Amino acid sequence: METFNALMSGFAVALTLQNLMLGFIGVTLGTLVGVLPGVGPALTVALLLPATASFDPTGALIMFAGIYYGAMYGGSTTSILLNTPGESATIITALEGNVMAKAGRGGPALSTAAIGSFVAGSISVVMLTVVAPLVVDVAIKFGPAEYFSVMVLAFVTVSTLLGASMARGLASLFFGLWIGLIGIDGQTGQPRFTMGIPELLDGIDVVVAAVGLFAVGETLYLATYLNKTVDKLEQVKGSIWMSKSDWARSWKPWLRGTMLGFPIGAMPAGGSEIPTFLSYSMEKKLSKNPEEFGKGAIEGVAGPEAANNASSTGTLAMLLTIGLPTSATAAIVLAAFQQYGLQPGPLLFETQPLLVWGLIASMYIGNVLLLILNLPLVGLWIKLLSIPRPLLYGGILIFATLGAYGLRNSWFDLLLLYIIGLIGFLMRRYDVPVAPTIVGMILGPVAEQQLRRALSISQGDMSIFVTKPISASILLLTAVLVIGPMIWKRRQAKRAAAAPAAATP
């Protein structure tokens, strides 16, 4: 009953004219950036951080959340019609969806993706509503040792999950931790890593770093390496509506994809790619027509799209309840909280209940808005694919420059923006993930503070982190996430080496 009353209070916040309009803008922008190849939700949220610095935090975060899950809807359009996944989570959608589009069934493919996303989004938000208070009840008991262990888990998660190489992920993380240390130490008052530059005494603004890494760096990379690709746009022929057979073959995959996506998206090492691949594999095994997979099976679009959208809600669940980002976009949303002096976690539910529940309530409304936006206006979204990429990239850079300068009207911020942007370009060029940098920059000072508090309580005894059950459990999970993939890769390498030997007579 208490949760229901909190949710009703959240709807009162989300349904105000201002927040409703910001939510509509968010889901519309999210759909737009999902459709445009190469422009993802992380880049868009980073780009809008400077422009929303003076906004009410609740409205701004409602808009950012709308951009996040709206992009999950819109990404299916690019995958189906262009065979160009805008996000790694929509790779599976392209496998079957583009084949359907080539066969003249692009309309039903887009429909099952949109309706499946709506079903998954709606169910997963209900799950978030139920699960969030339970997680908060546990997390509210955390002390400094437990919080530090959670920070370590966050560092390991983003370093191992958001990159092809653990070493590169950790390098990106340590770069972010170093940036986070720049400025005056809050405890001793001593400047750290300022190199005698007065402008660095206040540290590097997280918004400038986020815009530089994601907007400037990503745009320079796309303009340099991906601007010369030629895409073939498949036209939507016939009706966009699904037949009775399509409905019959889609509704079960929608539900199964939701049940996979939400819990895996909420896991520290889950992400959005794993549930989509698992959903595709499950639907292929359960299908009465497995021979159609690879030739345009509608189940191969319905299940993964539902899993993709549900996983984004699961990611937000972890971010809101314990402050743990498990995707690049979640890391940028964490920067948005930081911009308003807020720290996601259990205390946020106590100190800012209207903000949290207003954000959750807005997701119910946003899913309805997205269904209305995606199906009837599919022709408009297709036309957006004809925007020349040079104009798109140039607009992003101009917007990023004006936004960063507008924060403090400082030329030094602009210099930092493009220095960090060039570093972001090089990181992207050499396949070093940028999300760990942002997470390290934001959570590094928080982890340092909690570490100092824990050691102060224990009088310098490091065993406090392993003698407390919750802290020890979190650190054990962290060790599994580090060691597990290494053991798996080693076993895979041994099997690959043994296969040719076994085949030799």
C-alpha cells in the first residue's frame, strides 16, 4: 500500500504540464536518435547536459530517461530498414528484421518491434515498481564498508562489461579515477594534480568531460571512419499492421523476452546484449518453424526487441536503487544526477521521494507515448534517415561547443572540451570504452570518501571489508566477475587448440 501511494504521488508529479511536456520531448528525441545511425542515447544525453543545467532536476531526469528507453524503441527502425544496428543490443533485430523488410514485410517487423517494446516496457516498469522498494530496504542498511564494496563492484562491472578487453576497460577506469582526483582534496584542503593551473582547483566539470568524451569524441570518430559507408534503405511495402498469424507468433516471445530482459539488465554484468541473444536462441529452440530463422522469422524480432527494452528498465532499477550503472547511457544519466548534486541510491528514495517516483511514473506514461509515436509516424522516422551525415555531425559539434561554453562562460572549459574530445576520439579509435572513464570520474571521489569513513570506523583495520557479510558478498561477486571471464576464455582457447588435434587421424 505504501508503494502504491508513493507511485500515485509520482503520477501527480509526472502529469504536471511541464514534466509531461519534457517527457514527450524525451521520448521523441529518443526515438529520433534511435533511428539515426551512429547517434545513440549516451551521446544525446551528454549533449543535452549543459543545456539542462538550469532545469528542474525532476523534469530533466524524466526527459533523459525518456531519451534512454525511447532510443531502444527507435533503434529497431534502423536495424530493420538499413541493416545498421545503432546500438549493440539491436544486432539480433537486424538479423531477422532486415530479411523481413527485403521480403516486403518491413511493416509487420516494425509493428512487432514497437508493440513488443511497449509490452516489455510496461511490464518491466511494474516490476521496477515492485522490486525497487525491496532493494532499497536492503541497501538502506549499508554502511561505509558496504558502499565502498558497491563502488568497487561498479568499477569492475563497467570495466569488464563495456569493452572488448578487460585491460582496456580498466585503463579507461583508472583514467577516470585520475580525472576525479584533480582539484582540492575535500578532507585535507590540499590541491591534487592541478599542475599549478588555477582553473583546475575546482576540478574538471563532469558535464564537460561527458560531452567531450561522448559527443565530441564519438562525432569525430563517426565523421572520420563511418561517414563513407553507403547504406541501402529498404522501403516499407504494404500495411504496417500485423496479421492474426503474426500476433499469434509474437505475443509469447514478447512475454518471454520481458522475463529475460529485466532481471539480466538489472544484474551487475547483465547489459542489454546478453538478454537479446538469449531471447533469440530461446525463440529458435521453442519455435514450431525453426527453419524460418535466418529467413525472416517474426519471433526473432519480437523476443529480442522485448528483451532489449526490458533490460533498459532493469538498468535504471540498479541505477536508482543502489547507484550502479551497467551501461554507457546509465553512466551518463549518473552524470546528470551529479550535475544536480544528487547521488542515486537508497537514500535518494528517502530524501527525494517525489523525484524518484515521479521518474518511475513517467515511464508508464512514456511507454504509451512511444507506441503512439512509433507506429503511425513510421514514415516520418524513415525520412530522417535521409539527413546528410556531415550536416548531422557538424550540428552536434556546434551544439556541444555552445553548451560547454554556456556552463561558466569560460574559454578554459572549451579547451578542456576539445582536449578530452580528442582523447575520446583516440579511445574510440583503439577500442577503449569511454563509459568507465565517466564512472571512475563520478564514483571515484565517492568511493574515496566511503573508504576513508570505513577505515576511520575500524581504526585502519582493512578486515572490515571482509568481516561484514554484505560487504564480503559484494566483493566475492566482484572477484567472480573478474576471474570468471578469464577462466572461460582460457577454457575456450584450450578447446579450440584441442579440436584440430582430435580431428587429426
